[in-house]
Amino acid sequence: MEPVVSSGRIEDFSTVHPFALRDGTSFGTLTHVIVLVMKGGLFFPLPLCGRFSAPLDEGSASVQSGWAQPTLKRQKTLWKRNRQVKEIPPCSQLQTVCCRELPRPCQGTMHSLTVASQLFRPGAQNQDAIRTLNTLQTNASYLEQVKRERGDPQAQLEAMKGFLERSGLKVEDLDQLNIIHVTGTKGKGSVCAFTERILRNFGLKTGFYSSPHLVQVRERIRINGQPISKELFSKYFWQVYNRLEETKDSEHVAMPAYFRFLTIMAFHVFLQEKVDLAVVEVGIGGAYDCTNIIRKPVVCGVSSLGIDHTSILGDTIEKIAWQKGGIFKPGVPALTVPQPDRPLEVLKEQAQRNSCPLYLCPDLEAFEKEEKPLRLGLAGDHQRSNAALALQLSRVWLEQQGYLDIGELRDPWPSPELSVKKPPPVAPAFRPGEPMVQGLQAAEWLGRNQVLHHGPLTWYIDGAHTTSSIQACVRWFRQAALNEEKPTDGSEVRVLLFNVTGDRDTAALLKLLLPCQFDYAVFCPNFTEVSTAGNADQQNFNVTLENVLTRCLQNQSYWNRLMEAKVSQDPWLSPAAEVEGVGGWMKPAPLHGSLLFMPPSARPLNSNSLVFPCISHALQWITQGRDLHFQAPASRGLHPHPVASSGAVLLKEAATIRVLVTGSLHLVGGVLKLLDQSLSQ
């Protein structure tokens, strides 16, 4: 059979989407065909939309192609001619390629087409899997979906169960995973990281599902502490995607939302890879969260509660506590860190309603020897309560699974208190064994109270994004900076790199950061580059550069007003600068005294602030070529305004530059991607 090939002026088709490769009735892998376009004796690659027809495994095929891009600005009637396509490789050898931009020499009329199978590049199939995943949902629209459906949580869970069954699993299958289910506002990811590391030290094969990811989406699904490989991600993504595609009908939405899909995929991974247990972090809330289709976890945990996602969970801590307590299950023990009185009462009510024995976790001091305090792999005093909860969750899990020699209890387990008026009983402390001690010390959780020493620059990286977590971040940063070696000449510059998303109160968060005494505040979106087309892990189809830059300018305005208020209270501080426009264009105020040569206790506060269109440009200005780990983009004349120019001189001359990156885990992920290339491998 001869294929029918479309031809025309290539400039009309600057981008293409993957097309469906079908083998009979089964849905296969999204694939591009690479075609060589000959013009003037030169060949150029061209992505060709089309569809293979069987047989695919005998080295030959035909291609029906048509430019089916729905968003093309100009759709012309294309003349068609028959072309023979030869030497198609077997289906098993086909790799995926993404060629978004056509090279300029391709513009013109096609003269001949030849399939060039050798142009398929390895690893691109994983990128197409991620791009296809991104079309399902991004976080912003997922939150909108949750808000629309929150009036009927049971319907949400039933829909999730339906997606799970269409993918080939039943809810009962999840019982095999021996799940530890963890919720909370602050620290739930850290609790999970501690817990997973402890249990791995007992020789167990662990699964760990968390969100969001920092650099690569594969981070959300881990086995033995490591993100699953690109090969495994592609394998299970298409396995689940294809099953859902094959089972769609008029009564069922074809695909679940982004987070729901990943949750289903994680369950498939953990079951098929035969993990001994799965540590599952709740996405948002608990009662309505799609992870709450879990029927019989081994144990549940609740980390510290606070105010966050108010448009979804409610605007009071009591409403939020009700949501968090929604993961409690009949007869399944639950543990919580100490909470304020009222939310603790709500948790107790939820536990009683669900016939769940609830216990308070004692402080970490109760697990320590007087002469030998426990060492934690995660920095910050607030991690101590997370570590204590992880110890209790680990021990309860081991005890429920029949493990011995897991630390002698100092007291017997108390009977769960059924009266709502009384606080939950305190779980008995114990002396942790060496696997637990080493697990706490070896735990890693990137982007949380993380310090990177890069020559004269020290990066303090923490994804805090709530009032209480920013307060903890400030305490950690000030203590960490205080403990660092001071430059002999006293020349030190402090820089804040900040962004915030969602419905959070930016002004309130920035006000908490004032005691850190920053010389410069830098604001940018969460994009590593202005265009994210080449980085599927960071694509977000629900925001535009214009929207996020507007938010950054608002953040800058909040900061400048806070600085103005500070200046009005202190005659020694410099007057506020006046914002002129996008990109940090400002009129700098004259500086009273040096930014650099004063001890930290007498540092002047300045309202110097800048806005950049992406993280890469922000880091380029902050580092001034002095961080050898950061590969700066080619200079494009990014800093014509006076504040950036004068600041560049100070940053180049400073003996020490301390940079706090906070406000958003997505911002933190983008910074880590650029500062640590190994995270992208």
C-alpha cells in the first residue's frame, strides 16, 4: 500500500503535536515520524503528523498523514501526492522525538520525502509521556475542579474508584501495599521522608508517593528512596493511559485529572514492582483527596496543621482540621503531633466518628538518651516534631507487621480515649534501635532547609509557603547565617529570591521576612526559562508569562511598601525606591552608608527590588558569574536599569553572598535544577 503524504508550504506548520500510533485495535505509543525534506540539495528534519497502518513488525508500513494541528493559524487546502515510504524500522525500535521548531531552511515546497529512522533520539519517549500527562491537568485547574466538586466528596471518591477500576485495579488491591497514609499542612513530606528512610533501613523495599515534584515529575513516585527511572515512568504511564483510553465511553470522562492520574499510576508501579510498603502523602486536605480511596492503611499520621489552600479546605483551622481528619479509618491507629486545642478537638471528633484510635506523639526528647541526642538529616528545629512522628509511624507499622526487636516501649499503649472533651492519649515513647537512629540521620528531602555552598555564594533553599512555615524558615535562615563563617572584611550581601502562587497572602509572608535584613529582593516566576517548551517537567498550560509577571510586580510592590514603612520608622534607613515598570525598572534612592561594610546587627534595610521574567535571568544577576555550578544563559542586555547595575557591582565585590530562596516549592525546584545539574539526569 502506498502512503498519502500531505505537502505544502512548511512555514504554515511551525509546531506539531504527537499523533496516535495504532496497531490494530490496541492503542500504542505516541510517536513522531521524522522525515527529511530536501531543498537545494540539503536535507532538514521535519516532524510529520500521521498514523501507521499494520503490519508494524515486518520492517515496512504505510503512513497516512495530515496536518491535524487544531491551533494552526493558517490551514490551507494541501495538495496531495503519493510517495513510497521505505525502511520503516520495527515498531519495537521506534523512539519518540519532539521537534517543536522547524529550521528556517525548511521553508518552501517539499520536493521529496524519505523516512530517516536514525534521527529518532533516545529518551524522548519519556518527554512525550510527560507532555501528554501535562495535557491532563495542571495544579491550578485541578484546584478549580476540587472546588467545583467539594460539595459531594463521596462522588469524587467514587469517580476516582471508577478510574482505578478502568485502569485494571480494584480498591481492594491497594490493601496489599501496607500503606502509611500521611496528611498535614506543614511537614507532611518531611515526615514521609523520615519514615521511608527508617523502614528502608530494616531491609524493606519501600514505595513513596509525594507531591509536588521539584525538578522531574518522576520524583513523585519513588522506590527505595529513588525516583523511578525514565524507562519505568514511560512504561507505566502508557500502560495506564492506554487502558483508560481503551475503556472510555459516552458515560465516562476519558482521563482523570493530572494528580489523580499520577496517583493511579503510583499504585500500579508499587503493586507491579512488589514493594513491601508504600508511604503515601496526601495531596490537598484529606477527606476529598484522591489518595483517600485507600481503604485499609496500616497507620495514619497528621503533621502540624495551619492555614493553607483556604479556597479548597476552608478559611479556618478548624475546617482544615476536619479535612485532614478525613483520612482516619475504622480500627486503623492514627498519630498526630501536638496541635492547637481547637483543631485537636476536631481531629478527635473525626477519630471518634470513624472509630479510629487517635494518639498524640510525644516530643523527640522522649526518644533521646540524655547524653546522646538524635541527629537529623533535615535541618531546622521544626523537623524534630516531624522526626518524632516518623519514629512512631515506623514503629506502629513494624509492630502491626509482626516485626520484633524494634525498640522497647517505656510504657504500655494507653486505651484510646473516647470522650471528645479529653485530649487524645499520648503514645508511649521507646528507645529507637540503630536502624531508626541511622534512618533519621540519613534522611534527605531536597528543597527543605537545604544549604548549598558554591564558592562566595551560599544558597539557603526552603519551599516554605505558609505563615507558620515562613516563620520557621526565617528562624532557620537567621540561625544558619549566624553560624556561617563571617568574611574578614565584613563584606556581605543578602539577597531574597521569592515567588508565591495560589491564594496566599503575599504581603503577610513578605512582612515575616523583614528581620532577615536583605539588601536586595528579587522576584521572578517559577519558570527556569522564559519559554518552557523544551522542559516538559515544568510546563504549565494554565498560566501565561504575562499573568505570572503581573503577580511578581504585585509582590515587588508589597515589598517596597513594607520597606517604606520600615524606613519611616528609622531615620538611618534609605528612602524607598520608585517602581517604574516591568523587569525591575526603578529609580534608585541614594544609599546612606555602605550595603557591604557593616556588621549584621547594624545592617541597613533597603527597598532595592528587581523583577525578572524567569529564574535563569534572576540567577544570572545574583551570581554575576561567580557560581561555577550555574551555567548562565548568553547575555542579552538584561540589566539596563540603575538598581541592577549598581547591585551588580556590589555582588561582584562582596566576599560573601547569602541568598534565601523561598515562597514556593516550584521556585525552589527551578533553582535546584539550574544549580545542580545532576538533578536533571
